[in-house]
Amino acid sequence: DEKLLTSSANAEDMQVVSYRDKQKYDAHHDWGVRGKPESRYITLLLYLNDKASPKAGGETSFPLAADGRGIKVHPGKGSAVLFYNLLEDGNADELTLHSATPVHEGIKWLANFWVWDPKK
């Protein structure tokens, strides 16, 4: 039901961000924000441009993924990464810890879209 995808219901307004030279976003979870008991259920990261080069940085890092070995992703312009912040039982998923690694070259453009727990 599209009525649920409004900022006054179960989704936040889409946020467009850019990261320039050496800018980053430290590791964090998307659940448990704003001090409310409700949580962001789904995070969708939309990549709006390609990396300037393979060494440009700006990947999204999931340091606890892959049995603690971590993974870094930047799928490129027009692609997206979606992950669930909550487990099926409604508890927070610690493995969703993520960060934006520093940009070393060019600019990273990204759009964030968060869907809130439908049970709130």
C-alpha cells in the first residue's frame, strides 16, 4: 500500500548526501534512532554515481559481515544496496553495523531511504 510510504507513516523522506575528499561516516546502526522504541526496518542505499577510480574510496563497509571479515561495497551508478535492520523476531541485527569509508578521489553521491518497522 503506497500510503505507508510517506514520511508521516512508515518511511522517511529520501535523503541525498555527498561525500568529498576525506569525508566519511563512522560505523553506526540504523535501528534505534531518535531515542524512539520504533526502528528503521529497512535501509535502501541508492548509488548515484560511479567511483572516480578503483582507489577512490567511498565504499559502504559492513565490518561485522562475512563472519567478522567484513565486506565493502560500491555497486556503482544506478545500483542499490538494501538491508534489513531488524531480525524476524523484531530484535536489532548487530551485523548491520555499517560506515561510509573516506573518499580519496572525486565525490560520492548517495540517496538514503529508510522504511520504519510496520508494527509501530
